[in-house]
Amino acid sequence: MWTFSDTDVVATALAGAPSVFDSQPWDLRLADRRIELYERSAPAATARADVLISCGAAVTNLEVAVRALGRTVVTTVAGDHDEDAPLAVVATGPSTHPSNTDLRRYSAISRRSSHRDPFADIRVPDALVADIALAAHDDDVEVRVLTRDDAEPVAARLVDSARTASVVGRRELFPWRSHWLPGGDAEIVDRDSALITQAVPDTVRLSEAIADDTVLVFAAPDDTRALVHLGRAVERAWLTAVDARLCASVLTYPLRVGETSHALGEDLHTDAPPAAHHAGRLPGRRHPRTKREDPVRQSNRRSVRVTRQQRVLTDRELLHELEEVAEGEVNRHLSMAKEWHPHDYVPWDDGRNFAMLGGEDWDPSQSALSDTAKAAMITNLLTEDNLPSYHREIAEHFSRDGAWGTWVGRWTAEENKHSVVMRDYLVVTRGVDPVALERARMDHMTTGFDPGEQGMLDTVSYVTFQELATRVSHRNTGKACGDPIADRMLARVAADENLHMMFYRNITAAALDVAPDQAIASIHKVLTNFQMPGAGMANFRRNAVLIAKGGIYDLPQHLADVVQPVLRKWDIFGRTDFGPEGEKYRDELAVFLDDLTSQSARFEESRARALAREAARSAAS
């Protein structure tokens, strides 16, 4: 049976669902242990596809509401159906405790809106884009994250659509390019009234903007069931973006002008896409310390704190509590990891013997790498070389049995390939002095890596940030090398690091549910004392300066691409299950992040001045 408070939660979620022209083309019926959604007539000239997508979004919000109420959900979507039958049925199952994801998505419903102002000029991290696409996953829907290669054909199709669209179509297209300078035959647009006449964006500028932004295209067959599923997927992506403090908008009508959708489907090799999703950051937004709570989260606060005792768990207890999660993460990793072989990424034809075998020893003139690329490659390789120390740390805090033992072995084997392929590449291409490199390896591995006194939660928290930082560094180093072979090799290594990060990140997320105060204490300890594992190697400080100056890994990237995405994923500043000790650590963490933001801004200014001075000296000489 549905109580009055239950119906209020469901009604609030339904009222917050996006719909074509805000028409809410659905009717709702609450039956015993089920919610029936019926399609009803929409405004004249409204495409039925838009109605079905709108109904799909409403279904997602109903599912989110039911889960937030602490019930399991089984949803059935009808195919071709008569008007008297429900379009979708959301059936409730046994009671369960709502997850943090359920509560966060419900909270996001009230904050979701179509963003009609410029986004901040800050790229959404790839890991967050992947999370949004994963949230939208549906077997009946193809979700495509547009790449730089996709941008030009998409821009061309949208420009063609804008030239022939009605005023309604241009109005919908307007927020997608309101911050992109229009060109060609564009007229001035009245932003207050959003009156659009001949506003047609310039294709080149639009293409460049799409390439730099986060755009997801949703495609599905043109039938009732598939379009409802597509609407569900779009809304899940939207709520996930909002939960990550992004703003977004969805485009539908201009895609159906003429043959735009079909042509775009041919360009992207998908079904004709009836919807696209555009996400970005709100200008000037800072990381909030608190978040307004929704009624469901408030009503669950007491039960969360009662069931999650804030006592200190031993490492053994934590391993036991998290073992099932670890098993699931190992299985997820094995299903996603791709086999690759180091020898496939090394240009062996470039190799030749050194003096001992009758060839020529290394000379600096033989290297095609810049000083910055050399520093980055050496630092990254020596960091990978110290794997035995990292293995020891992980093995000491995990178990040799079950999923924990499987992960330690698999992670170590995959990490070992990274140093193999990087060293082979540098030696074959003579990118750096191999003798100096070997001496540095001996020194660094002899010293080893000692993070100090660590517990299990300290270890998984640290490795989460470290793996993601290493991924960013590898990816940018590949680009800095100026060699497509090196770029491809390090992109492959970076993909491994990203999967490794996901394991540790998700283990830490589960630990936050099991022992919130302990977990936030470890996260606070790790972030406020964070150092990369290579900090103990010779010349690390000099190389780190070159790496930061070259934009390979610097403080702004550490904050924007590593720290903030992970903290958002864990919902550190939105959780309600911390005790007094956890709240203290969270407040201190917020202060630390504010200071890190200020330091990042000062670093950017300092680097800009240094680069300007170098440019002036070069011009004078």
C-alpha cells in the first residue's frame, strides 16, 4: 500500500521529469505495489517520439523515487499497445535500504533543469564522462560520446537543421550554441526573450565547440518500446550529470528537421538519433561544503546513523565486510580488461646494437624527445619500476585468499607490463641515456617506497588518487613525446591505470558505506599529505617542475582531473551518514580544497608569466 508520504515522494519525482514543451504527456495510476504510467495526448504538432521519450524520462524518475523509498523495482515497458493499457509499469518488490546513489539521484531531480547559459570553459574529465555514459547504459539504446572526429559532421547537420527549422526548432537549438559566437547569416539574438530569427551558427566554430564539449548522442530503433527506453537512458545521464555538479540540456526537435536525424545516424553509423545530451560546468561554481537535503534523504538520516555504528573496525573486519564488493569489482575488471602485449607497441626496426656488441653507444643527439618529454618518461618509468614495493604494501593490507588475493596478483601482473613496454621503447628509440636510466632504476628500487604507517583504508584511498594521477600523467606524456607510437603506447598504459583506479575507488566507496568516519579520516589524511610514489627518486623535484611547466601534470590538473572527480563520485560533500568526527574531517577537507583552488590559480598565473618571459627572450634573440 502507498502511504501519503510515499505518494508525495512519487508525485514530486514525476513533476520533476522533463517533457516536450513541459506538457507532461502522461497519466499516473497507483495500484497495490505498482505504478502504471499511461500515455496521453500532447500538444498539436508534437512528434510522438518526443512524447515517448518524455514518458521514458518520467519512468526513470518513478524508479528513482521508489528506490529512494527503500523498495526494489521491476519495470516493464510495453511495445505497441492500445490506449487503455499502461505504457509502462513500475512494480515494487521487497524492502531494501536505499543506496547513496538512489538518494543522490532523487536529490538531483529537484535540481535538474535545461541549462540555457554559457558553460564554464573547463573540460569535463574523461572519467566523469564515462560515469555519465555508464549510467545511461541500456540494452535497447546506443549511447555515443561524441569524439573530436564526430564533431564536424554533427556540426554540419545541426547547421543544416538550423537553416530550415521553424522558430521552435531554432529556440531549442539556441541554448546549445548561445555561448558560441554565431556567424554567417546570423542576426542578433535577444537573449531575454530568446527570439530567434535567422540565427545560424558558423559550422567551423560550432564544430570546434562540440569537439571541446561533452555531448552524448542517443540512438534507438523507431518503435514505442525503444523510444521509452531511450528516454529513461537520457534522464539517467541527466541526473548523473546534475549529481556531479554539472549542468546540462537535451536536444530533440532540431534532430528531426528534414533528414537530419537519419543523416546523422549514417554519419555516426547508428540508428537515427532522436536525442542528444550536452553537459558542462556552471561558471564560477566552487566545490560546496554542504548541500540542501531533500525530504527522502532527511527521512533516512536517522535510520542510516542507527544502522551504521561509528566504531573503529580493524583491517581484518574491513576486509570481511568488503569481500563481496571486492569479488564483484574483480569480476567487473576481468570483464573489461583487454589483453595486450608490450612487444606490439615497440618500433623494433628503429633499434640497433650498442658498443659492447659492435654498435654505437648512446649520444644525446640520438634522442628525438624534448627535455620535458624525457623528464616525464624517466619519472613515469622509474615509478612503474618500483612495483615490488607497491606489491608489498598492497599484499600486506589485503588477504592472499579469495578475491583480495586474486586482485593483488592480477594488478601486479598488469602493472609489470607498463615498465616493460616503456623501457623497451626508450632503449630501442634511444630516447634517453640507457646507462643513466639503469643506474637510476637501481638507486630508486634500492631505496624503495615507504608511505609510513598505513591502514587498509589509507592504502585504498591513496592508490585511488595515485592511479588516476598516473593515468593523467601517462596520457599527457604520450602527447608530449611528439611520436604517435609513444602516444599509442602510453594511451594503452593509461587505460590500464584507469581500470585499476576504478577498483580502488569503488572499494573506498563501499568502505564509506560500511565505516563512514574511518573512511573520511583516511581520505583526509591521504589528500592533505599527498605525494606521488616517485617523490623519493633522484632529481624528482627538478623533473616535477619540468613536467608541471610543460602541462603534463600540474596542480590545477591534480585538483580538476584527479581530486574533484573522485570526491564527487564518493559524494563526500552530500553524504549524511558521517558522525561528529567524520563531519570534522569533511569540514577540514573543504578548507583544504579551497586553499588548493587558490594555489592552483596562483600557479597558472606564475606559469603564464614564466612562459611569457621565455617567449620574449626567444624573440629578442
